[in-house]
Amino acid sequence: MKKFFINIRYFIVPVLCSVTILGLIVGGPFVWTGAVLFLVGITIDTLVIKFHTKGAGVDENGKSYGIKELQNLVMYFMLPVFIILQVALAWRVYQYTNGADFGLVTLFGWLPVQTGITGLELYGATLSAGAFAGLGIIYGHELSHTKDIGWPISRLMMGLSGAAHFCYAHVYNHHLELAHENDPATSPRGRSLYKHFWLSHMGQSKFSYDLEREKLEKQGKSFFSLDNKWITGYIISLPTIILFVWAGGIVGVACMFFLWTVSNFELEALNYMEHFGLVREKDKPIEHRHSWDNDTAFTSWFFIEIGRQCDHHVRGETHFWELEDVGGPNPGWGYFTGFTLALVPPLWHALIKKKLDHWDNTFANDAEREIATKINKQASYA
Amino acid sequence: MSSLKAFLVMGVWTIAVLVGLYLIGAHLNYRDPIWAIGIAVALLITHMVNMSLYFRITGNKPYLWFK
């Protein structure tokens, strides 16, 4: 029974994402469901800030409580769930642009569905879908570390948000270069979340672009080739664009743009919180101290232990349910709380500065402390 | 400065494509599946060209930690 409960606690996002889809289908004020659930997430995560976890744990034989087949199946299952999420939003866009009459119909004989949608409700629907499309990234991330069927599923998941380049950039750039300026996903001290959103997204895409250009040059092939994974990554996003263009023309494209912006903002917010301000010497090994752990109970369960970054970056191919507490740097808050703080840059910098002071004095080696001092001066952290 | 230049070029390119789509009547025909596919391909190419423009104009400068 203990094993059962440990495994199902990682199903918060699949359940809430399904509820969000239901909200989009039911319509009316329920289109705001996803956005409201996100706010509830912020509240719960902040309320349980003192409750930290140690991961899924192991049984008396030292075997992880995580059930590999079940967790993998749920992650694969999230791909169609995220597709349905987009289709449900596109259906609402279609209704809006068609000026569908307002009324109530019953679906499957039991589900009341409001037809028609106002402009404000369409905004709520897009925000809700964006919030949960962004949370889908936790599965795209986890599966990007696999070599089997999980890898193409990860690319497809990220492609739904126009970010298929993430899979290559994450594994071959971020995991090799983190806490250094060669990794665009690591934010230096002093940078705001908003600036990081742009630079991290563009930097990761640039990595994939440069990687493919150099690879194809070596192979004597044209850049404009289906062997170019930067290009194929964007082609993966084409069905989503076709869907929204067809559903609503300019309005559809605007909704899709907003959806992609929200989901990618969430992705880059995670990158921002995972390594903010940490430094490492070029070509030196990646250690636990080069990541922030975020292990409040709600963050650990909601984000399927993605917050256990210190262990994840040293054992990149370890499944999330096998990650452990390694005593690395920890700001003490969860991702929802950290995200809210990061939305207000002066507040974020004021708080994280103290955490970084502690990191400089406790975790950093002499060379890293020297780099940190230089950046602190530039970022006015000193 | 290079980022500003990139944004300007990207803006001009995007507006040119959007005006082009408008002039050929994309906003009137998007429900035709063939038109929808064509418009989507045009938008995707616009996005990819924008990314390439940004990469080429700004180089590695935006990502450097020490200015």
C-alpha cells in the first residue's frame, strides 16, 4: 500500500491537466480552471514550505519504491493528453471566431457544455491551457534523458510548445556546461526572469542551430535538409500551427502565440530557479553544488522530483523516482513559491542574494569564489 | 545594440510576411484546409528565419556573462 501511495502522488499534473481540459470543454467560467489551479498550486506550495521530502525512497532491499512501468506509461500517456488540451482550446477559438450562439448542451448525456465563448473567457481558456502546457515540460524533460521511445515522445511534447530544440540543447549543452556562461539555461547573478526567458530560449535554440550547421557541414550536406534536427524540431510544431490557423485565423495565431509564450516562460522559469547565480570553472566536473535543490513536498510530487537537481545533474540518466537528497544547496522554497518571487525581480534578487552569499561561503571552492566575486560586483550584489 | 538591430530586422521581416499574407487574402481563406496549411508553413518559416536572423546578427554577445 505504501508503494501505491508513493507512486500515485506523482500523478497530480495528469489529474489537474485532465480537469483543465474538462474546464475548457464545459466552458463559461470553468475555462479559468487551469489558471485557478495554478494559483492554488502557489498557495499550497507556500503553505507547505517547511515540509521537505527525500524522494520516492527505497524498500528494505534497497529497491526504489517507484514502479518504472507505471511511471513511464503515465509519462507517455501525457502526450495525447497535451494534444487534447490544445484541441480543446482550438475548439474554443473556433467557436469564438465563428460567433457561436450562447447556450447549454449536454454531452454524453451528462456533461453540461456551454456553447459560445466571450473574449474574456477565451483569454482565460488560453491562459489555463498555457499554464498546463508549460507543466507538460516536466515530462518532456524527464523523457529527454531516455534513449528508447521516450526520446521521440519528448521531442513531440516539446514541439507542441514550439520548443523541440530543448531536447538536444538540454542534454548536450545544459548538462555539460551548466553554471557557466556557455550554458544559456543558467542565469548569471543580477539577471531578471524576464530577460532570462528570452536569452535562455534563444540560446538553447542557437545551440541546436549551430550544432546542426557544423554537423551537416562536416557531412557535406546542405543546412536545408531533413537531417537537420533544428529544422525537423520546428516541423514537429507545424500541426499545432495548422490547427490554430484553421480554427481562428489571426485570433487563432494570437492564442497559439500566447499559449507558447506562457508554456515556454514556465520552462525557462524552471531553468532560472534551478541554477540561478551558481558558478563553475570551465571544464571542471559538475558537482552537486552547481544546482539548487527544491524539495518541498508539493514541489517534489507536483514536479515529479525535478527539483532534485543536484543529484539529477550528477546522475543525468537516473529516473526521477530514484533521485536522492544529496545535501546540496537549497533555497528552502518550492518552485511555485520561487516562481512567484521571481516574477518580482527586486524581491527575488533581495532574497537570493543571501542564499548566494551562503553558497559562496559554504559550497564554492576558491576559484568559484573568485568568479562569484567578479559577478557580484557587476550585478551590484556585493 | 546588436540585439536592437536584430529586433528591427526581425520586425521588418515579420511585418513584410504578414502584409504579404493579408494581400493574398489569407485572413479570408484560412478555413480552407489547403490555405491553412500554406499559412501555417509561411508562419513557421517566418519564425525560423527570425531565429536565424537573431543568431546571425547578435552572435554570442547576448549570452556572455561579463560585458
